[in-house]
Amino acid sequence: MYAVIQTGGKQYRVKQGETLKVETLNAEAGQQVEFDQVLLIQSDSGITVGKPYVEGGKVTATVKSHGRHKKVHIIKFRRRKHYMRRAGHRQNYTEVQITGISG
């Protein structure tokens, strides 16, 4: 059984017991969160596709930790103009473990 959820402007295919990193959520470690924007659910009885979301669909998860991804390096460069700028960015994330899929 799996589901496709939407959170933080992105879509994720999740299974029960799976761990994934999503955009930062306002929840503390160990706290339960629910994702109600479920786009698709596949179960033994078949596939249910939402319009746009599955009615009554819900995915529950437990927050494991918060962290930051690896640094992404950005370089702006113009040849022969003595112009070069370097910058970096580290995106925050929340690591969650999927505990249940219903719908």
C-alpha cells in the first residue's frame, strides 16, 4: 500500500514505515503530524485518485528530527570582466517517518 501526498509545494510517494525529508514543519521531535492533502492511494482493492485530493484520505507520520541539507554552492561568473561571486545555501528540512495510511 502506498500514497502520494503533497506538502511544502512538493509531491512524495510514501509507504508505511518509510522515512523521508520534507520541507520544515512546525512540530517538535516525537510529535504526530497528519497530511490531509492526499492525491492518490493504492491499496489491495485498487487505486483511488483524488480530484484533486482523495476525500477522507489521510497519512499520519511521526517527526523524527529537524536538520539542514548539504550546502549548494552558487557561482556567478563573467569572463574577462573581473566579476565572480560565490554564495551558498543550506535548506532546512524535517525528517518524518510514515506511521499510517488511511482513506
